[in-house]
Amino acid sequence: MNGPEDMIAKPTMLMRISIWMARLGGALIFLMAFPITIDVVTRKIFSISFLESYEISTYIFAIAVPLGFGYALFAGAHIRIDVVFARLKGGSRAALDILGLLLLTGVVCVFSWQALRTAYESFKMGARSNSTLGTPLALPQSLWAAGLALFALICLVVTIRVIILAARRRYDAAEALTNGKQIAPLEVRTESET
């Protein structure tokens, strides 16, 4: 087996990618503090906004947040109705997981498609922000869309994998894919490799 079948059979590669993307997203959010701090200081001392940190931080935040979505899915950090989920067993839990994953995948695919369309339209029009920076909007929008598209791919693969595992009555393995039990050991190994 090579290619997409391997990715669905054992999505370890996607888990590793999601760990690194989440780290990148976290680093971007951390780095946002620097232009904001510089702007706050220059506004206080010189009464001017030096770096347009509001605009920059908005773009960085929009790019960084989707980068963590895939990791959150593998770690089981997305919102669940645990009151109901905890009372169910085996196949019922898997069915609820599948329903949630199908809905999530559908929504994320729509968001990704619209984000890609928005970035493409901005590129086609040569749209720029109406600020002193005049940022070409296609740049932050395409990075934002890429993060959403990666999350859509992860959702699709995880959904297919959970359906396959549930069909084989491997309910514990299906649940482990989205509750952090599979990514936690992988994250420790990835951390020790750096």
C-alpha cells in the first residue's frame, strides 16, 4: 500500500504534521506580542503607531489559529457532548463520533472552499488592505485558506478511518484516534527528536 491508502490506514504522518503545524501556530501567536509591544511603546512615547500591529496581528492570528485545528482534533480537544458520550458504549459511541466527524468535515470543507475562493478573488483583483501598509490581501488569505484546507484533509482522513474501524467493530481504536490516545505518544517521540 502506498499513497492515500497508507494515510487512511495509519494517519501517523498527518498526526506528525498536525503537531508541527500546531507548534508553528503557537509560535506565530507568541511572535505577535513583539509588534504589539513596539506599537504600544511608540504610541505612548511618540504618539504614533509604528508597525500597524493591529493589522499584522489580525493576519497572524487568522493564519495561526487554523494551524492548530488538526492537532486539536487528534488530541480530542474539540467540543463534544461528553454527558451523552460517556453514557454510550461501543457502536453507539462510534456512531456519535462518526456523525460529529461528518458534520465537522462538511463545515470545514465549505469554509476551506470559501477561503480558497476569497484568496483567489483577492489575487485576481489585486486587492490590498485599506491601511497604510496596503497589504496584498491574497497573501494572508491564501495562508489562512491553506491552514483550513489542511484541516479539511485531516478531517476527511480521520472520518474515513473512524468509519473503517467502526465497520470492523474496532470501537476502541476508532475512539482512540480522536481522543488523544494515539497522538500523545507520538508527540512525546516528536519532542524527543528535536
